[in-house]
Amino acid sequence: MSYFFRLKMRALIATPYNRAAYICEMNKRIKVITQLRVVGIAEGISYLILLFIAMPLKYFWSLPAAVLVNGWVHGVLFVLYGAAVINTWIQCNWTFKKACIAGIVSLLPFGTFWFDKKLKTEIEMNRK
């Protein structure tokens, strides 16, 4: 059984105080996952700009400044994404496999957008 399912079952048979604690826990998890989604989208956009705009400008039109600027931005967002994945892994009790998938998709073009879709369904599942 999933961790969220066990939490929901505990809340259904628990006292009103435990239900409030369950709601607080779910809201915390949703907040952490939402932070990961925001950083993931920003990292994915910066990666696509780096690959499809800045790199051609550097190698075809000899404008290395585009890679310099966007490279720094993407580097900072990449580190933030890694920190957000670790934070979500700890706060939401993710499995090691899911955390590894979250890290690997940051290396693939359009990967963070695919993973964002998965996170969105996870948030919807937690709200029900």
C-alpha cells in the first residue's frame, strides 16, 4: 500500500485531532511537491533555451555570450532542482527509485515536463 493511502485510512478511523494533523501533513506535502514543480519547469525551460537557442548562437553565429549568461542561469536552476528533489524525497517519503527518476529526467530535454505531469497527478490524488 502507498504511504498516502495508509495516511488516509488512518485519518478516516481517527479522532478529529488526527484528521486535522492529516490535513496539515497533506498540505505540507502538496506545498513541497508544488515547489519541485515550479523549479522543475524553470530548469526545463532554461535547459531548452540553452540547447536550442544559446548553443546554435555560439557555434553557428559566434556569439558565446548567450551560452555564458544562460549557462549560469541553467546551472543555478539545476542545483536548485537537485536540492528540491532531495527535499521532496525526504519530506514526502519517496522511494529511492522515484528520487532517482526525478534526478535523471533533469538530464533529458523535455524530461522535467514529463515528470511535472506525473507530479500534477500525484497532487490531484493527494487532494482527494
